[in-house]
Amino acid sequence: VRFLHGRSFLAYAADTGRYALGIAAVDLGRRAVRASNLVELCGPTLAQIAEETGETVMLTAYDPRQGKVICLEQIPSVKEGLRVFERIGAAFPLYRGASSKAVLAFLLPAEVEAVLAHMGRDAPDLDAVRLARELATIQLSGLATSLEETYPGVAGVAVPVLGDDGVPLGSIAVAAPILRMNLDARTRIGKMLTVAGRKLSASFRSVP
């Protein structure tokens, strides 16, 4: 109880001597509802993209408390040979991978600066200046790509899913072995994802 109280999951009322849910628990519940809505509303789109591409499609949610994106849902590739697979619940840093960069590019400038500042310590192999330029491009195009940033031999393409205030709720990504993700494939899949991302973002803006 002391542990939960110390982390604001429980609140103590001195007048009654009782505990109630704290602000952190309320926030956790809100994020759980948001994640459930993401999976429900994005499910048909994920299925359509998976059918049209035959590659692995992944839905992530942005978790501001962790400063990461979390894999919420996945439809594995049906293609023979090499396939990409990710664990549901896996967390990814915001500075590495298409699904993460699609979210990072649309955060507030101060949040982006904080991520880039920490990146130097956590990922010294990455160039913050180069990533900042890439994020500016992603913001303009709405499309993020990656080549072997998360796993060797894997390429990804992703778009953000934006909420009412333009803050990213998460992202939708297609991941595949590089040998099947040449420039033509990335361009074709990117166009498909861009249309899907815009439609989904519009649907979330219409949710009361």
C-alpha cells in the first residue's frame, strides 16, 4: 500500500482514514481505454493493409509515462520464408524505428528536444542532428521509414495516428525483410499507409 501511495496510484483521505484511487491510477485507466479504442477502431484497417501487402502490420500506442511506443496489435506476414514478428506489449524508444519516429515527429517541440537530449546518452551510435532533420521531413510527409534500425535485415514504413489535438496516439507500421522492402515496395506501402493514417486520424477526431 505504501508503494502504491508513494507512486500516486492510491490517495489517502485523512478525515476518513481510507484509501481511494490516486491520479496515477486514473491516468492508467484512461490510457487503457485509449489503447482499447485504438485496437477497436484500427483493427479493420490493419486487416486490410495486411491483406494487400502480405507483410507484418503493427499497431503501436504512445505511452508518455515511459516515453516509448508500445506494440498493441500485430497481424503477422503470410509470406513464405523470412517474416517479421514482434511481441505484443513490446516497448520501443522514440528515436529508433519507423513506428517510433512516426510518433516522435508529431510531439511538441519541447518533448522532441528532451528525447534528442537523452538519445545521446542512451544511443550514442545515433546522430541527433541528423534525426532532427529526418523528423522535420516526416512531419511534412507524414511518413516514417527505417532500415535495420530495430533488427538486422528488417525495414519498416509507418504513419502516425493523431488525436483531437494533433498529438499522436500511436502509429501503424508495416515491417518486412529488406529483400522484399526495396524502394518501390516502400513507396507503394507508404502511399497506402498515408491514406489509412489520415482516415484513422479523422475518425479519432470525430469520436466524442
